[in-house]
Amino acid sequence: MRRRLPPSLLIGGALVALVVVVALLSLVWTPADPYNVVVPDRFQGTSLRHLLGTDQFGRDELSRIMAAARNTLEVGIVTIVIAFVIGVPVGALAAYYRGPLEEVAMRGADVLLAFPAILLAMLFAAVFRPSTLTAMAAIGIAFVPVFARVVRGAGLQVMEMDYVTAARTFGSRGWWILIRHLLPNVSSVLIVQATIAFAVAILAEAALSYLGLGTPPPAASWGRMLSESQNYLYQAPLLALWPGIAIALSVLGFNLLGDGLRDLLDPKLVERLPAPG
Amino acid sequence: MAEALRVEDLRVRVGGVEAVRGVSFELEAGSRTGLIGESGSGKTLTALALMGLLPEGLSATGGVLYAGRDLLALSDDELCELRGDRLAMVFQEPMTALNPVMRIGDQVAEPLTVHRGLRHRQALAAATELLDRVRIPDPAEKMRSYPHQLSGGQRQRAMIAMAMACSPDLLVADEPTTALDVTVQAQILRLLDELVDEHGATMLLITHDLPVVASTCDRVLVMYGGRIVETGSVGEVFDRPRHPYTQALLDAIPPLDREVEGRHLRAIPGAVPGLGQFPPGCPFRNRCPKADQRCAEMPPLAVVGDHPTACWHPVGSDR
């Protein structure tokens, strides 16, 4: 029973795989040390020694792009984990218990949604020092209501299904129904939401770093590299291009992957083979 | 005969309206009782109320006595212990009553894990036997299948296997064959019949299909407008219906053995009124050919001839 995979899934998957491979590779090998400052070598153009040239401190641009890929993935994963761990249980419980619990949870989500992530990031940066961690926490918390709502919405639908009533007639208790019936049936929606959120998280981290609210120097981050290159736009315009391309490709990759997964997992769009027998 | 379940003055409110309006009956242990009526007559709500599974916002009053306990007064935990173990239910739609993302085997094993405390492995082995018992071909392979890979009949068999897993005392089957092909219907009914016999269970079969009741059950309850309007043995009710509604239902069955030439299919005039729009008094009086002034008052369920019926002007009497 093979289906044709949607092209967006293949392209998105390839782009995401590229980012992951580069990030993993940077753990063991980069063309040069991404943190090695060689002042005489600053603003070198592309050459065989520095494939993407060097930045204002003479650091190898390609190595920094690679190191930043790791940072980007970390940010994406940690924010999604934060949003998942808080948002999914809240949404699932709201869908299951309804009533006042649902009201409180969903109004809470509304309030959180009203806060821009940037404001949250500034708050964290003011209270603690700005770091990748504060950025991740801010973006993660900003995603909590998104996940809570998605799970609640899909969960409400699941709770109306006969198999939930059927599970009750077989004596299954609440938490069991939550884990065995509600969560597995909303998982496809969750997977899609997570990939899309991943793309948004990458963009948000780049934006926060660009504003100086995210990854502090000298650590490599695409957003920070972009913002720093701005000062030297006339001397070395390509320095803005590389992190820009990296951000664009990875965001595009995760978005396409999300779209592709939705096409693949959405039963309404899938032609099912007729049941045998 | 001992009674397996006694329902006393069961009432279910939907919003401000009573949808089940004082239903009382008892099920003898080991009997098969058919609960018949049109859509909207309150049969499914009655069944859900018995199981303590009324949807959010609905509540039942009255009494549902099982083994000396009032099910309506039990806590959720106590009900969970009974449901699936002593009380089981089979649903109308086998397409939606199975979880689409769980393997058949895991689902059939679920009641056994919940109630019998079996380990996963033992439960799976027992589930395979159950699937074999309900005559699903190649049970070992079907255990690993997902619901959409099974046919409608096989899914309903799997549901029945789940319901009978713990050998319940009472099986409520809510239109178990309505969604199935006619050819499969008979097989499913025969299977239910066999299993109920085998486990010495009591069955309440809810349906609007009269021949199904005639072939499977020994007692009948006829419901209309949230009340029981006639009850008795299958022979009594089907051969000598007393309530005009029962009479009309029986007349509406197209006769297959006679020429229907020049004859229209008979229908009951009018439609079942919406919830809360039943006339006061006898709920059937706006569709009943015999209705008069007296019917403005609700007739009690009283024995006419050989069985009880709730009508001021029973069929075949001069009243």
C-alpha cells in the first residue's frame, strides 16, 4: 500500500535534512575554527581558503554559518519541547474535562496570545541576561497557547467520536482515554503544527538575536550575523547574504515539510484503498 | 425467573424538556428483550442512561436497579468497574466505534486489561481467541490490523468480541445491524444470539427493525414519545397488538410474501414530533386514527387482554 509522497514533503525533507547534516557536521568538523579571530584577514571575499569569505573579525564565514545551524536547531527543538510539555497537556485536559477548567485554560491562552513574543523576550532579557536560553524560553512560552488550542480543538472532535463512548462502555477511565484515545488521534495535527512552529521559532530567534535579545556574541547565530553584517553592508554585502540564505532555506524547509506532512497525514486528503473482505 | 435489571420511572431531561418520560421495565435474567420505536422515541437515551453514559449536560432520574444497586446513584469509579465487566454495549456504527489509530488486537484486549488485570501478553492471546470465537477469519493477522482494513461486518464482530470479553450479565445492543449489509445482518444477529446463550447473558436489543426483534427476542418493549406504550412477549405483541402505534408499525412492514399490486406501502401519517412538541396526554394522539377527547389524559400502562398497553382505545376492544 504505497502512496505517492507529496513533492513539498520531499523538498522540505531534503532542506531540513541538509540543515541537520550541516549542524551535525559542525560538531566534528568545520573548515576553520568559527571563533578564531584573525584581524588581518577581515572582509576577505570568497576564495578557496574561505569559501564564503571572512567577517569583520576575520572569522571564516562558512564555519560560522555551520556552527549557527546547530544553534538554530537547538532553539527550534527546545522551544517546541517547552510548548509541547505545557501546551499539549493543557489542551488535552481542557478538551477532556470541559467546563470551568477549559474556560480558565483557554482564556489564559488568549491572554498569552495577546503578548507578543518580543515583549516576553525583552522581559526575560531584562530580568536575566540576554542569552539563547532566554530567547528559547520566550519563544517556547509564546507557542504554548498555540499548541494548547490546536490540541483542544482536535481533542473536542475526538471526544465526540463513538470510540470514546465505546471505550467508556468498556470501563476505561478518564486518564486512560486521554492517553490511549485522545492523544494518538490528535498526533497528526500536532506533528504538522510542530514543524510549522519550528520554522517560526527559527525566524523568531533570528529576529531576537538581530535585536540583541537572543544569542550573545561571540556565539554564532544567523540572526546576529545578519544584524552585524548590516554595519558593513557597503564593504562586504555578501556577509548579509549568507545568513539570510541560511535562514530562508531552513524556514522554507520546515514549512514545506509541515505542508507535506499535513497532506500525507490528513485522512480527508488521502485516498484510502477499499477495505479487504 | 430472577430479574437481571429493573428500571423504575426513568426520566431523562434534555435542556428543559423530558425526552424519556417515566420508563419502567424489568429484564428477566437470560431473556432477550427488544426495545423498538421510531427515531426520536427515546430508545437510545434510555440505553445510555442504563449504562450511565448520558452525554454532557443530560441527567437521569428514577432508578436502574442491578444486583441490588441503583446504577444511577453509583459514582463514576464504581460505574467504571461495572461497565465492560458486568454491563456491556454494542454500538450502531462499527465504523466510528473503533479507534482508527489503534490496532484491533490492542482494542479487543483493552477490557481484559482493565477488568481482569491481565498482562498485555495474556490479554492479547485471549483477544485472539475472542476474534476467533466471533468468527473473524485469520484472527492472528487481524489482531495487527487497523480498523479501516476490516470490513463493516468484521468491525462489528470485533466490537461484539470486546463487549463479550468479560462475559457480561447484561448486553445492550444499540441497533447493532442497522449500518450493515442485509446479508451480514443475519450473521451478526445469529452470533449475538449464540454468545448471549453461551454466557447466560441478558440482552436488550434496541432497533427499529421489527423482524429483527421477531427473530431474536422473546419480549418486546414498544416506545413512543419517551414512554413505553406496549409491552409483552413477542407473540402477544406482534400477533395481537393493542396499541394503535404498534399496529401501525406492524402495518408499515411491506409484506413480501403477498402480491403488492395496486397497494401502496403503508406509512404512519405525520412524523415524530420534535423534542418537547409531543401533545399533552397520549403522545401518539395527533397521529392516531382513534384519538378523541379522552386521549388528552395520559393513559396508564394497563393489561388489555394478555399484556399491558397504554391506550384508552386499544385495538380489538370496544373501549
